[in-house]
Amino acid sequence: MQVEAANVLVTGSNRGLGRALVQAALDHGAARVYATARDPGSVGLDDARVTTVQLDLTDDRSVERAGELCRDTDILINNAAYLANSSALRAQDLDAGRLEMETNYFGLVRITRVFAPHLAARGGGAIANILSIGALACVPFCSSYCAAKSAAWSFTQGSRAELAAQRTEVIAVFPGPIATDMARPHQQEGRCPPGVMADAIMAAISRGERMIFPDRASAAVAEEYGRSPWALANRFAGNID
């Protein structure tokens, strides 16, 4: 699926990787980019090809409205996510974990259900789900986030099979650590800049890749996971912070 001349929708466009993905889509020649956020005024991108759209993935009506406004989408990039950045076991309650699941899993299901018919009407298109290397093996300090991303990975596999008949490509993206404000301040060093990662993702989508490991850390994880999933899980289990 070529990004050039396509209409691209990016969820969670107001910061971090989402904002970088909007810019990368423009750099790769997208005809139009729908930049979505719960507060569209926070997107702040000055380009005639960018249309800001209000979208809250936890709200059925909000997703349905976005579907109506952006019916001509060719590539849906599901980037929006919530990270509590805390231990599910040490948390005072389950509220943060529920929000991670509601946003990162149910939000993904919700928007896919709405946009799949629109993509079919335009010949198939593509859906790229921004997951995480934590979807492959759990990092203990954010286990509920990893659980939500793992559920999203499972849904990605299922929707890939279900949408094949309508010629919709479903792409799994497994980023490694990104230098965004979702990370703790002391964890920024050595992380991939969001602009570099976003450009790699757009290039991989245009090349037709269905499994994308867009940075050095995720590429190393892919290699290790291919050799021994259990070894990767055991290594991640030792990285408690």
C-alpha cells in the first residue's frame, strides 16, 4: 500500500510518535492526512493537507463521527495509546489498567469495525496497528499495558484473516523504546527519536511489509523472538524498574 497519494488517518496525532507519523505521511507524499486527537486543537500542524478531527477511542459515538468525516481514508494508522507506566500489582485499584485495555485494545477494535467498510468501498486499503515489543513478551513494571498490547496483537492477527477477502492489508508494527513523553525522564537515553521511527514505519508500509520492526531495538527483539520466544520472555521478566 503506497503512502504516496493516499489519504491517511493517524490516531493520537497531537504528540510523540503520532505527531511524527503525520509528518512522515506528508513527507512520503500523502494526499491528505486526518490528524486525530481527543482535543483537535492540540494538534497544531500547519499544512493544507492536514485535517484535524476530534476522536476519542473510548467513545462509540466519537469513533462513528470520525468514520463519517473520514470515509475516504485509504490507510488507517492506529497509534493512539494510553500507558499508566505503573505496576498492575502495586496499583491502588484497577482503573488505570482498565483504561489501558479500553484504549489500547477495545479502542482498536472499535475503530477497525467502523473503518473496515469504508476501506472496502475504496478497494481495500490498509490498517497499521502500532503495537509494542511488549506485545510479544511482558515487561513487568507495565504488565497491564503489555497485556492490552498483546490483546491488540491477537486482534491484529484475527482481523488480518477476516479482512483479507476485502483486500485490506492489516499491518503489525512493533516499536521498541521511543523518546517521547510517555517514557519516564530517566528512560529517555538511547531511545529511538519519534521522527526516525515514523519515517521507517511509512517506508515499510509503502514496501508492503506486514510485520514491521522499525528500529534497532525492535529488530533485535524480532531476531531473538524468532529464535526463542521463551528466552525473550525470560529476559524481559528480569527488567524490573
